[in-house]
Amino acid sequence: MNFADIRLLQSVTQSPCVTITLPTHRTSPDNLQDRIRLKNLVVQASERLIKDYGQREIAHVLTHLNQLVEQIDDQANLDGLVLCVNHDMAQCFVVPFTVQERVVIDDTFYMRDLVYGLNRTINYWVVTLNENATRLFRGTNDVLVEQTAFGFPMTHTGPGGTTNLPDGIGIDRSNVRDEGHRTFFRAVDAGVHAAHRQEALPVVVVGVDRFVTFYHEVSDHASDIMATVRGSHDTSTAHQLAQVVWPTVQTHASQLITQALNELQVAVGGNRYVASVADVWRVAHEGRGQHLLVERAFVYPAHVDTSGMQVTAAIDATAPDVLDDAVDEIITQVMATGGQVTFVSPGDLQAYQHIALITRY
């Protein structure tokens, strides 16, 4: 699941939309209970649907739901499972963060846990450089999913790739081969940048020294590269590659947190920041947010005034007039206006009421 999936699901309005979320387990024997608990939730959802809509009216939704459950591979579970079903669609998402066990039946899909979880994970692109199959993956924490978009996987079809190098007097075959690789990796760079335009995530480049050198040489988007991992991983599975890449991503993420906290101190000295949810909400919605820092576990149910510019704390997050979490709304707003978001550890921003925003001006 990614932010594009979230946006698509949030755009759906149809009655009924069934959302089932379930915390799951990655390994046996714990994952053996996941199937039983899921089927219990499906029974609960089915009974509610029949009661509220009638057997005939809801038959197609129930068929969608049961077929979807049968397709789930329990051995592929991560930390959470999300099922979204209505008359027109049936989708299952395996997510690397925990969710609450619940069944929600409404006119829209229930996205709160997903927005919270996805916002607080580390998301990134990984490109593995190889002549025969340069691959692109999207990473969420320690899970990689291969992408078949933006031209990937890519194969080097030029000289030195699937096309033979030319022969003849005066031809520098080595130079022709190198230029072929440069041309190929320019195309790879364009594909990675297309992915980055759709979802502006940092990029990890993986490959042997020679290919990595070529890629860095020709890349027009070096600022997007978060880290480089040296080595040949041409035949590595997504799981094997994740085991290699994830420690590097974690190290880089820790460095970014330190850098962000230092940046906040500089902004405080220049009086170019705001703190507390109320002030951060207002400034973010004014479009002045440059860099948001927020503690990873911080949640803030809130009342929003009629102008949409002021929020106050709410005691009951489930009340009908209460926004589930103002923090997630702030995150979305800052990102929508081109700002950056960094999650820090609980307590890092205690002096700022757990959230701070560096402003553009």
C-alpha cells in the first residue's frame, strides 16, 4: 500500500463500503491464528451487512468478500492486513505496520489507521542497477515491493548490452561499451525520476562499483539519492534485497532526524518556527510550512472551527464532530504544499508540545 492507494480509496463513495483491518504475524506458528481471526471478522461483517441491507441486496458484496479472503496467502503476512470491499471492488493490502482489529461498514472506506501507519513509516525507492534487468522497488520500512511501471524492469539493449559491440579498425570497443552504459543509465535515471515525481521519496541505488559510478555520473537527480549500497544483487529476491538495504536506510534515517533537530534549533534562533498543534495547523494551512517535525506516536483528536483554520483538543475521538487526528491532516497539508516531514522519537519535541513546524518565512 502507498499514498496513491490511500488517495484512491478515499475518493470512493458507495454504500456499503466494508473495511476489515487485522493485526497479523510474519512467522509461524503465530500466523496460524490469523486466518481464524480473519474469518471471524468476515462473519461479523456478513451478519451486519445482511441485517442492514438484506441478503439479496448484499449478495454481490458478500461474494467479493469471501473470494478475496480465499485468495489471501497467510504465509505472506506482515504486521497488518486491510480488506476493502464494495459492489465494484475488492482489494487486500498487506502492510508492514500494525493496525487495530475492526470491521467498519460505511459509505466510505475507513482509512484512519492506514494514514496513521503509512505516515509514520519510512518510505523510499530502491533501484538495482544491472544490464539484464535493472529493477525498481518501493520500500516501506523493511519490506520491498517490485514495481512494473515507469519502464521497469529495464534491459540494456544497446552496444555492450544485448547488442554486440562493433568491430573494425580504429573502433575503441571499450569507449563504445562505456557510452552504451551511460545511455542506458540515463534512461534508468529518467525512469527513477518519473517514479519520484509521482511519489517524492528518497532513492537508494544498489549495484556493483562500475554501474554505480556510471549512474552517479549521468544522473540529473543526484539530490534524490539517499544512499548507495555496493554489490551485485541481480538475482536477489525482494526479501533478500530488503535485508541488505534496510540497515542502510535506518542509519540514514537516524542521521536525518539529527539533522532535522539541528535545523529546528537554527530556526528557533531565527524565530522562523511555530509549535503546538493549534499554531502548526494554522501555519500549515496558510501554506508556509517548510519542514514539519512530529513525534512518531503523537495523536491529537480535535475540533475544527467553521473557518477550518483553528483547532482545539477533543476528549472523545469517536464523537461525530471530531477530527480523528489533526496531526495526520497537518502532515497531508505540509506535503501537499511542498514541505518536508520528519518523524522523531517520543520526547524529542516535548519542549514544543510534541510538534514543530519550520516556516518558509
